[in-house]
Amino acid sequence: MADHADRIRHYKGAPREIGLAAGLELGARLEQTVDHYIARRAFAVDTAKLHAGALAWLRSLPKRFQDEFEGMAEGARLPVQKLVEWCYIEECEGHRCSGAVALFDGRAWVARNNDTFVPELWGYATIREVDGRIPTISFGMEGDVFAPTGINQEKLWLHYNWLPVWDKPEPGKPHSPGYVFLTEALELCRTLDDVEAFLRENHRDGGMMLFAVDGKTNEFAIFECLCAKHLRRDPSEGWIVGTNHYIACEDRTLCGDEGSVSTLNRFHRASDLLADLRAAPKAASLPNDLIRILADDEIERRGRELRQGEALVTAYANVACPSSGEIWYTFGGYPAASAGDWQRLEWPWAE
């Protein structure tokens, strides 16, 4: 069993102080991560647009994130442009993911595969305690400011899957990518009602299937989000599944097939396995039974299919019970659900 302590970072303070501490701690490794990721993804994006748009995009973000980027750049002695391009490149990506939430003995458990590129860079956890905001844990790459998966001290769990869109944000409405939205929401929201209000006030730059679990009440739902509209999907019979297509409305983009792990195939396979687990006479063994579902050959992405020449792989996976603060995560190794280094992350805050 690998030692995963060096894959967990914990920062406290004002945003710029947090960025500075991260930059100083990571140093040259941060530059290596940024260079490696951008080099692997550069062929799939418009590099001229990337260079030209990154700083303007940074200035459109809430000041709290601008400050963290600037502090990190100072600490790591990197141009802020390079750090921002590392995040801004995600504006051009369309990842594929699978997720589910289900009740077991009255507690909500969430299972999540994040299917993305350059899987060797993922598998890190960052605990942030930003002054005046709710402390959070996020899961992603080393040094990430934003992440698509996380939980806060209020035991609100959020993660999102990519969705296609056919609309745009309303003129004059604040809007951001899903990973910015999620990071901000974790620092500001305590309940599902808070999340839904935040969705109404803040539009998105792209589609997002947002899974939300309130561990205080074991309430959970999926918010299927276009840029300017969202639809809430509540669980049926104590469970819910989502991949990369809309269920709450007609999906205008759903046509053809992506192969054996298409969004429809993953959705139906995960639904069947989860329904069988819930109906089994024997009590579920958790987290193992949910890990088994994530690692299923028809759900996990194992690099068999290429997108623009790059393998799309399950780079990390999570199983968690927000109510009890139990969190399992793959600290490296891929495809993550079947071959990752599953470890329990201890709840960092006193109850």
C-alpha cells in the first residue's frame, strides 16, 4: 500500500496567502506539471486563442481566485500567464464521467469516476481554509485552484460531469466554467437550496451535470445544467445515476454511439448494477461494492478509445458518505477505479 500523505495539501489564510504557500511548497514540480499537461493537450486546442485569452479570462473571475493565482505564481516563480493557461485550457475540453448516489441504511453514498486526459497527473487532494469562507476538500491535480469534485466542512458534496449545451448565458448574468462554479459553490453553499439559488444567480459557460449531496440531511439531487437554465432531478427509489446526457429534458445532441462505454451504455449499466445492489438481500459492503461498480468493464474508461489522438481514461475515482465524513479516493494509479491506490482520507475537521 503506497504512502499517500505526500498527495494531500492543506492551506489556510487569505487567497493570496494560500496561493503563495502552495507555490513555495510545490516550486519546480508545479512548473513541470503545467508544462506536461499543456504539452499533452496543446494539439487538441487553439493555442493562439489559449495564449490570447487566458489573462482576460482570469480578470473575469471572482477576485478571490485572481488573488490565489497571483500568489501561486509569485511563490513558484512562474508567469501568471502560464498558470492561468493551465486552467483555461479546460475551457476547450469535453470530458466523460459517471456518477451515482444511493441510500444505504438511511445514509447517502456517492460514487464517482472522473474520465479525463493525462491521467498520470491526477490523484491529489487539497484542503483549503479560505478566510471568511467554508473550508473545503477538492480532488484533482497537484496545485489545482479549481476542481470538478469536492466536499466542504458543512458536509455538502458536489461533483459534476460534462454535458453538451445548445444555449448561451443570458446577457449581463455572471457566468463561469463548471469547475469555477463548483469551487465557488463549495466555499459559499451549505445546503441543496443554497446550491440551487447559486445556479439561478450564476450561469455557466458550458453544460454541467451537478451532483449534490447534503450529508447533514442525506438529501441529494442532480442538477442538469445548460448555460442559462437548470433542471433538478430527484432520486427515484432512493438512488440516482448520471453520465453525460440529459434525462430531465430532451437531449438534442444525443445521437450515434461512442462505443462500448458510451454515455447511454454507462448509464444503463450503472443503473442496473446499483439497482441490483440495493435490492440484494445481503447488506451492501461499503465502500467495496460501490468501488466494484465504478471498476466495471462497461463503466470505467481504460484508454481503449482515443479522442483527437489522446486516450480518455478514468483518472481518479471517489466513494464517499458525506454524512459520516468517510471519503475514499484513488491517490494515483489508473485506470483509477480498478487499478488506483484506494485510500481513506480522514475527515480533517473536528466534529
